[in-house]
Amino acid sequence: MEQRIITHSHNYKDLDDWIKTNGCKKLLMVCDGSIAYQEAFNNHLDEIIKTGVEIIRFQDFQSNPLYENVVNGVRLCRAKNCDSIIAVGGGSAIDVAKCIKLYGNLLGDGENGSWLNAEYVENNIPFLAMPTTAGTGSEATRYAVIYYEGKKQSITSESFIPKTVLMDPDTLKTLPDYHKKATMCDALCHAIESYWSVNSTDESKEYSKKAIQAVMEHMEGYLNNTENGRGGMLRAANMAGKAINISQTTAGHAMCYKITSLFGCAHGHAAILCDRVLFPWMVKNTDKCIDPRGEEYMKKTLDEIGQAMGCKNASEGAVKLVQIFDDLGLEVPVATDEQFEELKTSVNPVRLKNHPIALDVETIDRLYHDVL
Ligand SMILES: [Fe+2]
């Protein structure tokens, strides 16, 4: 499915057209706290309401959204007879909206986790996403993460990928500095990990390459808050999302989750902490390649990542990644011996299977000692 990207230009004309074309009368708007800062967009919502379209807000979810949050969203959607859904926010808001769409026409009320294992029935509820961070790429993937009874649930469905994405560079204007840096690192790590993933394809690599190049091109403008930089980073994050939608992420992401939970770093911060150590380690360990395409292929792949970053080869690319991390001034947490023990057994082996170079527990332990 080709995803349509629309912009905010001409006072959100494309959004108005989307509403008209889809005949939306009652719009469920799943949004997080960032909506409060979207001045131009909020003003435009008032205009939309004046045309007789009802906008029903759903904001009642947390940053690691719960299954119950989604159930409440579906209840509201049904009670108000909503005919369309738009998501405005970061990865969590988009994931919640995706699940509301997916569960919207299932039977029952979702009690006791019943929708988690239900057979999905595709529906045509018009669904648009407007990301307000340039990072997760959730608007481009068939994955959503919610929690049920304390356990992470990865919900997967092609059918809930929004067909239309509204990219409004203004949404990133007021993003706090740390959040801005961390989300950009998340997008960059998605693109890099996707490129070297054992599941990569020509198509995913094309997306990754373009995403890496776009992150490099727009990093300065984005960090200096130019409109061009913000727009470029939104596109980069979306392309990186399209890349991981095909290839999934690898060891860097598998290793970063525990760092987030132990030290409270943002997800993208934790991801680059890991990838800045993994990349140079991989360059030196291509002989342990488990990608069926072989060691020579892997060397070439790593070189191509370096080249997409504007460097001569993989080794220079790996140095550049460390440089980017250092220049951003992101903190390196300090771990205790107990925390290192916990970290080394925390890595999900399923995700490690996507990684092209073999990793055992001892290696993971050594890498964590370099990461932190
Ligand atoms: Fe990520």
C-alpha cells in the first residue's frame, strides 16, 4: 500500500479535502499532550468544527499505553458513532489510534483481554496520522505496542497502517530539546539497524538509505529549529519507519529496552547508546556473520551505511555515529555490577535473530560495559 503524505500548506487544504472526500462527520481524534502546543492546527480544528464536523477527543491513555486505554477508546468511538479516526501525537498516541481502528469492529466489549487474540476483521474506517515527533515512525509500521497485565503486547496488522499522513513541520517547533534529540536518534537507529538487518530487502534498504541521508542532511536545521529541518526530519523518520516495517530492528533495539527501564533514558537515547558501540564492534567482527548473504555482503552493507552517512566506509561511519552522539551531549548512565548482571540477560533472543552478527551472552555483557 502506498501511503499518501499530505502537508499543512495552504491552511491545511489537504486535510480539509481528506475530511470531505471521506465524508467524515464525527471524527475521533486520539491525541497526547502535545496537541496543546499546536497553535495553527488547533485554530484550524475550530474552522473544521464550524463546517459541522464533530471532533471527539480521546486523550485518556498513558505513554506506555494499556490495553484498557484502547478498550476505552473503542467504547467512546462506538458511543459517539465516530466515522473516522485521526491520531495526533508521538508513537503512543499513534499506536493507541491504530489499535482503536483494529478493534473497532470486533464483537464484544474487549473485557479480560478478549480482543488481544481475536481474529481481526479489516475495516475501512478512514484513518489519518499526524506525528508530532520525528522518531518512532509508528505512522508507517504494522506494529503497535500496548501493555496488558504488565506484559508488553506487540500488535501486528497491515490493516491499521494509516493510509494518509499529515506532516506539519510546525508540530516539532515546541518539542523539548532532549526529546527532540532522542527522537531523531531513534529514527537514525531505525534506519541503520534496518539496513544491516538479516531481513533487509532491496526495498527496505532503499528506504533506510534515504532515511540516513535525510537525517544527515537535516540534522543541523532540525536542531536549530528551521522549518526545512523539521520537515526533513519528519520525512526521514517516516522513511525509517517504512524500512523497519519490512526488516524490523536488531540488537541495538533489543539491548536498549532495559536501559530505558533501568535508567529512565528516552528510547532513542538508549538506542543510540547501544548502536554507537555495536556499529564499530560489527565492523571488526564480520567473520561472525550469520546473514545467509555472507561476510562479503555484510562488509559491503556496513560500508554502504557509512557512505549513506557521508563517509568513505563503515569504519568512518562508525566513528561518525559516536561523534553524533557526543555532539548531542547525551548522557552516558553509570551502571552498577548488579545492573550489568540484569542487563546481560535482558535481551530478547527473538529480536537478536534479526541481527546479522552472532551475539552470545558474554559478548552482550562486554558490549553493555562499553555502552554504559
Ligand atoms: Fe525505536
